[in-house]
Amino acid sequence: MKAAGQTLCFTRHDRENPATKNLVGKMSKTVLIVDDDPSQRRLLQGAVERQGFATRTAEDGAQAIAQAMDPAVDVVLLDLIMPGVSGMEALAAIRAKRDDLPVVVLTASGGIDTVVKAMQAGATDFFVKPASPERVMVSIRNALKVGELSGEVKRLKKKAAGTFTFSDMVAGAAAMRQVIRLGQRAATSNIPVLILGESGVGKEVIARAIHGESERSGRPIIAVNCGAIPENLVESILFGHEKGAFTGAHDRHLGKFQEADGGTLFLDEVGELPLDIQVKLLRALQESEVDPVGSKRPVKVDVRIIAATNKDLAKLVAEGRFREDLYYRLNVFPIDAPPLRERMEDIPALIKHFVTRINAEEGKRVLGASPQALAMLQSFDWPGNVRQLENTVFRAVVLCDGDFLQPEDFPHVQAALPQFVSEVPVSAPVAEVSPAAVPAPAAIDLPAMPANSDLLAAAIEAGNGIAIFDPAGHLRTLEQIERDLIEYAIDLYAGHMTEVARRLGIGRSTLYRKLKEYDLEEHMARAAG
């Protein structure tokens, strides 16, 4: 049991201190608070939620282990002294199943033995109770940064080692499910794969995931951009050459096929290969051997081929620019990679991934994108796909001076979407809404919508506000107000979910998740019908 007086010292000054309010690491992050003392849980929960985090609570080690398995949990505050399953036991179990999850331990004893044991067991940080809100939030912020950087380092190591898999991809959209299903099926054999898709959709990432889930995982995966090789060097680069084979050949060169021996050769933009090289490539695929320039005998190779192109190879065959026999040799197992405009729900996760990596590379501390920026980015068509998004986020992070990327940090996107230039902030209407009860509003035809200011004035005048007080005069919970606001927005925008998500400043996938949480799916269907 805990000694009397072991409580967290959160004062009114702490809650109102601007420095405390500005501590970072918030928005969509979820903190799991584990403590068997209800008062401790409430104090920690209140302090963490005031900083904008989502929270979950557990009262013992067993509950902590169960909840920590949810990928939505980003960091754990774990008390060490608990009845039943202790904090140390829970820490060991969490580490065994989620070694990338940051865990900050809470202890009433600051002895060196306790600290050493916790850190050896995998704790990211610790603090001794009682602790100030600033100390708690600094621990959470640092733990989140360590977790994000560790995850990025782990991903890069897997990529370098050839063990990158589909689980390491940012691919939660429905349009990517078929890609992953086909890719996992292709990984079970050495069948040649042809990945089709527009430039910048991530064809090489898919190829690396196929290799990482195949029996060749851990062996070399060599990527070659066929369109970037000078025509007079293509044969030497692909198949190698002997010393003295031609002017400038001062040393023996193995070539990409021999470099990939035992692993996978990824031929990107294979449609750019010259016709004479296509003949030699076909022979290499059929005979599993290559003829280095200047060599007297062929060299056997064991290579799995994954090719990719953004061109219509069948059309090139009809025009005589690509060999038909090579086309059929490569197009055994085609996979169509969708453009980014068909997987918009992946944009928030992609931005988070890019921001984390760019922060580490550039020494920045950007936390993510604001709801307004996310809504704008999810409304853009992205003709350059994921590559264009990555470069756009890179520029925005480098130029960003605040904690969150704003619409003005993306001038080229904003110029293409002028409706976001003078958009009323998402929080503005909520702050001004009348606390009156909410009657069921009539569906409004979306094209006839008035401007935001007119719409708000009309709503207030008609009494169509969101109630923030309950009948007893107490504030309603955030969940209750959020549910009413989403329901109101669905009716207001006649079930147009893209517009509802944009106006609320959240992604469509987040909106659909909240519809399910608040049991509003039938209401949405009625409004849309």
C-alpha cells in the first residue's frame, strides 16, 4: 500500500500556467494511466487531458497489460507498487509484446535499486511521486519522441537488412488491402511480379515488402532505376563487365544481377530499357545466368525479379517499343498500386510518418498538422502521389515555426484550393454556439449553403446551438458535446461525409470511427438518403 500523502501536487497555478499549457506531445496521442489509487488516476488523468492528450486508465497490472496491446496507446504511465500483478511484472509483459511502446514508471521510492531495475526492464523514464504537472508532461513528451525515433530507426534498419514487411508500410486504406493481399501471396513463391502504378505511388516500397516477407528476407534487394541509366552503360551496370572489356574498364564490375544473387532484383521503370538490352534481360530470366561484358563464359545467378512501370507496357508492345516475349515473362503476377487520391484516409498517417522522420533528420520539433491543414491536404488531388506529399511536408516542416503545420505552410496546395485561404477556424463556431438545447435540424441542400458567418448567425437565432450544460446546470462531458456536434453537422450538411469531416477538421476515417463509437451510423445513413 502507498503511504499517506503520496499524491501529485497539481495546484490552480499549475493548471493556469501558460508554460504548462504549451508543453508538447498532444493532439491524437493516447496515454494509458495505470495506478491502483483512484485519486492518483484522477489527478494524472486531469493533468494529462488538460494538455490535449486522450487518456485511458487501468487500476492494476493485468488491465495495464491488456490495454497496452492496443496499437492506439502511444505511451504508458505505470505505477510500480500495485497489488496482484505488480508494475515491474506488467512492464516485463508489455515489453515482451510491444517493445516499441514507451513506458514511464511512477514510484514512491527514488532509490537507485528501484531505478536500475525499472530501466533494465525497459522503462523509458521514471519520476518519483509527488511530481509537478511539468515533470509529468516532460516525461510524456520525451517518451513519445524516443518512441517515434526508435520506431523510425527500427524501420530503417529493417529496410537496410531486407526485412521490411507490409506491417511496416503506411497502408490502412481500403484501396491498399488488395495490394497487401496480392503482395503477401506473391511473397510465398519466386514468381515474377510486375507492379503497375503512377509515378510516386510507392512501387519500390511494395517491392521491398514482398522481398521482406519472402524466403529471401535478410538477403540483398537491389533496386535499379532503368530510366536513369545512360544507354551505353545499361549492359555493364545490369550484367557487369571484366577488367579491360572497354575503354575505362579499369576494374572488374559484378553488375546488379550478381549483386542481388540469392536475393531480389527490383527493376524500376522497366519500360525504359532499350530493345537490345531487353533481349539479354529475357535470356537472363530464362536461363538464370548473365553474360558480363568481356567475359568468356556466362555466370549463374539466383535472382528473384520484381519489375515496376508507370507506362502501359501492352501499348508499348503494340508500338514495337517493348518485346512481347519479355512482357509476358515479366507480367506473370501483376499488382496495381493505387494513386494517393484513391487512398486519402492514409494521408494523416503518412504525414505523421514523414514529420517524425524529418524531425530527426532536420532537428525540428513539429508535432504534426493542424485539423485545418489536414482537411486541406485531404482535399488535394496529389498528381505526384506519395512522393509529392513527402516533399511538400518536408518543405512545410523546415519552414514551420510553430508546433503544428498550418494551411499557410503549404502555399502551393493552398493556391490550388482557394476555399481554404479564408476558412473560419474549426474551433470558432464551437466557441460561439448558444448553450440552448439542440432540436433536430432539417437537412440542408449542400450547394445552397450560406457562408460560415451567415450560417452561424442563423443557427444561433433559431436556437439551433449545442448545449454545453446539463439540466442541473453542470457542464456536459466532452464526449456528449462532441456527439451532438457530429450529429448536428451530419444533418447540416445532408450526410455529405467529406464535407462533414472537412468542416469538423478531422479525417474521414476518424469521422467514421466516431460514428461507430457514438452509434450514429444509422443517423448518417438517413441523412444521406
